[in-house]
Amino acid sequence: PRRASVTATEPSLAWRIDAKTIEELGREHTELVDHLLDLVKRRLLSNLLRNSQLFKDIEEPEMLFGAFHVQTIEPGGEVFKQGEEAPGLFVILHGEAEVWTEANPGSARTRVATLNEGDAFGEMSLLTGERTSASVWMMDGGVLLHLPTEAYHVLRNVMPALESELTEMMFVRRGELQAIVYYAEGFEEIDDSLMEEVLIEEE
């Protein structure tokens, strides 16, 4: 869906090209598609740099921009599984993500958070080097910015503000999770068979 409205403030002339024509041109001129994707990525990251608390003190946005990758998640897609090696940092550009965890392998899953556009996740395993403590799904699909672990370790040496903000966010989130454990009786649980039914319905 369109993410903004555009209104002419005075008489104007605009050129319009439809998606089908762009697709046809892109098959002949692949550099056109690359340029458009680069433009979209720059605009999305620019919006994040202006509005996100996480990136407010970043002094070299171009370097940060170059390290992120745009990742599209299909409906019902799992961003990463609990117990995986640290996959990096993710920021939601479009859509909603659900965070699920299970106390023991094979036990019922518990939903611990719902994340929206602008929210980041993956910082705990990224900073500690431990395996992921939860699984993240996007039931309706969405678009993410992904900073791989290797790229983060390069940036942390030249962008101390990024690591500082991530560390602060990690401590806040850990405190929230401790509170969640305390009130765990009210949480929704789901077993594997029900999760499969949800995914089938989404398809």
C-alpha cells in the first residue's frame, strides 16, 4: 500500500509510469531496477534517521545506509527461529512482527511482544553473541532493514553511538521481559499444530 499522500501546492506537471512498464523496462535495463531500489532504500532509511530514537545520534548516515539490506518477508514468514546464531539487527519498515518464545524445546509457544513500523529487534543476540531467545514472525508479511552481524561489528568501531543506543534498548527490553515473566499467566500460548493452522489460513 502507498505509504504517503502527495499534493500539488501549485499547478504542476508530473510524469507517471506504471508498474508493468517498469517491469518490462527492467528486463532490458537492469540498472533501472537497481537505481529504483537504491532510491527506495535511501528514502526509507532517511525517514528512519529522522524519526527513530535508535539512530538519532548517528553522524555518518551514508556509512550506515550502505551496511543495511532491504529484506522482504512473505505473509506467514519467519524472520528467524529461536536458538539460531545471532542474525543481526532488524528494523521494521512496513508491517507488524510477532515475537514468540518457548521455555523448553517442544513446549507451547508464548507470544511476548508485537512490534510495529520503526521498531528494532535482534539486538540482544547481536550484543551478547548468544543464540536468539525467541522466534519472530510476520503473519501479514512486511519489509525490513537488516544489518548483518558482520557488518555491525565493522560499524561499532566507527559509530559508538549506535552500540550505546542498542545497549540501552537491550537493558530496557530485558526489564520488560522480566516483568512479562512475572505476569506470564495472562499470556497467550500456542503449540506447533495451532501455528501450522494459522499459517495455512494465511496462505
